[in-house]
Amino acid sequence: MKRILTLSAMLLCMASPLLKADEGMWLPALISQRIGDMQAKGFKLSAEDVYSVNQASLKDAVVLFGSGCTGELVSADGLLFTNHHCGYSYIQKHSSVEHDYLKDGFWAMSRAEELPNPGLTVRFLERMEDVTAMVLKGYKAKMTEEQRQALVKKNADKLKEQAVKDGQGLKASVEALFYGNQYFLFVFREYTDVRLVGAPPSSIGKFGGETDNWMWPRHTGDFSIFRIYAGADNMPAEYSETNVPYHPKRFMKISTAGVKEGDFTFVYGCPGSTQEYVHSDLVEYIQNVSDPEKIALRTTRLGIMKKYMDRSQAVRIQYSSKYASVANAWKKWQGEEKGLRKNKVVPVKQAYEARFEEWARGTRYAWLTEMLHNLYTQRNPVYRAYEYYNETVRAVEKIQMGMGRKLDMKDYYQPIDEEIFVAMMEAFDKALEDTYKPEFFLEKRAQYNGDMVAWKDAVFADENECKALAEALNEHYTQQIMPVVREYNQAITLRYRDYMQGQMEFEADKTFYPDANLTLRVAYGHVEGYQPSDAVYYRPVSTLKGIIEKDNPDIFDYNIPQVLRDIYARGGFENQPVCFLATNHTTGGNSGSPVLNADGNLIGINFDRVWEGTMSDLVFDPEICRNISLDVRYLLFVIKEVGHADYLFDEMVFAE
Ligand code: ARG
Ligand code: GLU
């Protein structure tokens, strides 16, 4: 099975020899450049079906959900699917001791029971357009980078103003692509009345918790359901009881036909950030300095939290969300570091840079990689200090409060914070040279003879002591360190603009995709398992049987609701699919994205990647980079069997 697939994957590679199989996050408006390759790999629809400004297309069924997730429309009445972890904070806000929707789940049994979520917005893309010429109008080669930026801002502001002037709820942004070699205008329509319709209990929606996060085999029912409401004219309106369900131009049909290895898949969503074209020095810094140091600091921090969380159920609840967010990047970085090493990304990039320089000799692209090398060499120490500061000083909640941030004291447990203070401030002091510390810090350190515990006692006992330290550190970093970092970053971006253009000329036959920047993209690939290590092969589909195997009432992350045990005991659900793997190139922000089949029907909801492949934010390895999706059939199963909310099926459309 595997061998045949690898062979077919090889043949696919040969069909487009210059791009590694399934790599890329493509701009929908330019999808005509890829549609031939997509169709060759099994896609049955046209470019116009994916993106069109003249007729309804799939883009009209995809939204940016909140500030960093994706959602998809699944009915003519504005019903929307996204991830449980994307809806989490809204579900939490509706929860109380009497109605613990996080724990028990929530199911509106009629539209009247759907719950409004002030502050939650969804954005539909109306259109996107290449505006490079207009943004750079008036640009002269002798302008400084500051002058260029000012010009770009002025032109972009004008374009945005025009774009939104006669439309309700219109928002516009102009985004730089390829480091400012290209600019695109994005015009959105933003809806602000978005109501919660359903969510499974966390023991399903977050099943596996931090233990399984970024992992395969995976069994998380990571979905929640919302509905978009509009005014009587179907236009955006502030929440009102008289609002009516929004009627989208297009919504997705649901396919229950199931997935099997090799099936074409595509993901339509809003990936947040990637850096695919960077210099080897940056990769080396990430692999050898940034990732390992941040991982070590977070290992310490998580250890402290866990110690107290294990001792008390109350503290576990207080810190579970904080723990989850610290652990999420911590685990991702571990996979990234490992993947970069395993793929020898640094030497491969160095060899590429050598070939590039040879080609560039005597052209305007000559010495760019050398200049970037010099800039990184100069920037790295100060950038490292800045990153270290963020991971240590700013990890202390007490210091954050001293800097004026309002924290939810209901979720604050001081013994954890005190211990984190001592560990993080010691690490900060030890790792960085004194030039990266404010004068006040050095004086206090001397006063306490370097005894961080004594210093901690003073900071936690005396608000003024805390405030003075917090403000001194904050001022030093915002006034002294950040401006230097920013200056380097500007100089680096300037070089990348040329280096990017140079790379595009150097590899003139390759179709480049712009780095992710939370704008709408299409990624396509196919269902496939992977080999995480020697002699191990992971199949791409998980089932309910695996949930029952993991089930353990004594392990919080694996303690499933009794109702699921009962349903399973009834028999007939052993092979109920739960999640699947595919080769789509995704990243953070793709959470909640629709995963579609060759006919453009919904087969899953993207929610994660495998940790061994998280270096895909820097380099995509088709052997090991996999996105993890919830099988839409598990979502339907949970709605019906657990939520008894299958009245919702009436408004969905099922493809045969
Ligand atoms: N790793 C997934 C994504 O970034 C899911 C994160 C939420 N789930 C969790 N267990 N922390 O971001
Ligand atoms: N869970 C991620 C998100 O919130 C997606 C995982 C990833 O690919 O980084 O967007």
C-alpha cells in the first residue's frame, strides 16, 4: 500500500517537477495558475468554482472567524462550523457553575436558544485584487525605506477608503506579499451577530488535551457550531432580537462518503504566518538558539504550573487555559527544531545560497545573501535578548500587572507566579549580558546580593517595588531594545525584497506562493499517513475504537463522557471515523478550515498538524508534513448521538 502510494506521489512530483508535492498556500484570485495541477491530482471543479467575483463561489462559504481562525458556512441559514478550540473562549463566557457548557457541552434546541457573543465577528472576503501599481505610484528608486513606507501607507489608505465607501460592514486591508514586491487589496464584509449553536463536552472537543496535542494518532472532536445573523436586508447588523439568519451566497455541501488514502483534499482558510524564503542564518538561529532556549524556559514554567495543578483541582481549573497556551507553542517548537535538523535545512539552504550567488554575480542581486548574513550576525544578540525578555520577564503575571495589564484575578494563583518569578528572573539574569538589563535592575540585584528569592519576597509584598521593577524593564525594552530590533528588521526586509525577487528570477520556472499572512488561501494535497520513525507507519484514519482504547477515568485528558461509553457499548460504532491525516500545507490560523474533496464537498475540519512536520512553517517536507482534520462524519455522529441536536441536519445539504 505504502509503496504504491510513494510511487504515485513520485509520479505526481514528476508532473510538476519544480514544486515538491502538495507544498503551497495559494491565493484564491490566482488559482487559475494552479488549477491544472489540482485537476491533474483529482480536483473536479474549475477555478471559477473556487474563486469568483462575478458569481457565487466556494470563497463565499469561508470566513475569518474571530481574529485568528477559519470557519465555513454549511447551510442557507448561516450555520457555521469551526473548531472547539476556536469557540472555546465564547463557550467559556457562557459557562457558570450551574451551566458548565465547557464540561457538559451546549446544544441549542431551537434558534431562540442560540447564544449571542458580543465581540465575535466573522469576515467574508468580497474580493481581492492586485494593487501593486497603485500602491507604489509615485515611488522613485532613490527613496529611503522610510519614504517608501510612508508612500505605501498613503496610497494604501486611499485605496482602502475607496473600497469601503459604499457598503455596509465593509472592511479593507492592503497586504504586502513577497516582502513588498506585490500588494493586494482585500475587501471583506464583517458580520457582528454570531451566535453559539452547539459545542460538544470538552471531554470530546478537547479529548486528548495537551497529551495528544500536535500528535497522531488523534481522536479529538474539535468542533463547535455557530450561526451568523443579519438585518432584514441580509446585511451586517449589530445584535438584535429582530435579526434573522444570514443567507450566504454559497454554503458547503457535506459529503458522508468518507475518505481513504490517496483521496484528493483541499483546505480553504486563513493561514497566519510562514517564512519559506528566508536565509539559512535565520533557520540556524531558530534551530540552534531560539527554539531550544524557548523550549527550556517553557519546560521550567510548565513544570511549576503542573506541580501546583496536580495538587489541587481548583488550581488546575484556574491554570488549564494558560497551561494549554504555553504548552502549545512549546510542543510545536520541539517538532520544528527536530524537523529542521532532520531535513538538514541549514546546509541545504547554504548550498542554495551559494548557487544563487554564483548566478547573481554581476547583477543587482549580487551579495544579497552576504548582506543578509551580516545583518543577522549583527541582529542576533539583541534579537535573542528581546526574545528572552518575552519568555522570562513577561511570563511573570505579577510583572505584567506592574506594567499595567489587567489580569483576571479569578484565574490567579500566587504561589505559581512567585516560583515562576524566581526561575524566570534568574534565567533572564544569567543568560543575558548586563547591557540588556536596565540600570534599576542592576542596582536592585546588588541590593539583594543576587538573592532572587529575597527580591521576589519584596516584589510580591510591596506594590511599589513591583511597579518600579516592571516599569524599568518595560521602559528598557520598549525604548532601548525594541527600536534597535525594529531597525534591523527593516533593513532585513529591505534586503529580502530584492532577494525574493532574485529567487523568483533565479528559479524562473517555479511558481512561488507568498508567505502566509492570515489572508485567504487554498492548499491542496491528498489523504496520506506517514512514517514518524524507522519501522513505524501511521495510517491516516482514526476511529471511535481508538477513543475507547484511550479512555481512562483516572487520566483527565482521556476521561470520556459516560454517554460515549454507553453508545459504544450498544455496538455498531467500532469503525466510526474520527480524524484523518492529509498532506495539505497548513499553519496556525487554518484551525477550523473546511477540508473539501475532489467535488468541493465538505469532508472535514482542519484543526492541527503532526508535531514532526511543524517545520513546514519554514520548509515543507512532503514525507512528513501532515495536517490533522476532524472527519465530518464524527461531527455528525456527536451532534446526533451525544447532543440529540440532529434537527440541525434538516438545514444541511448532503452530497450523495
Ligand atoms: N495545536 C493546535 C493549534 O494550534 C490546537 C491548539 C489547542 N489545543 C490544545 N490542546 N492546546 O494550534
Ligand atoms: N491549531 C492550529 C490553529 O489554531 C492549527 C495547527 C497548525 O497547523 O499550526 O490554527
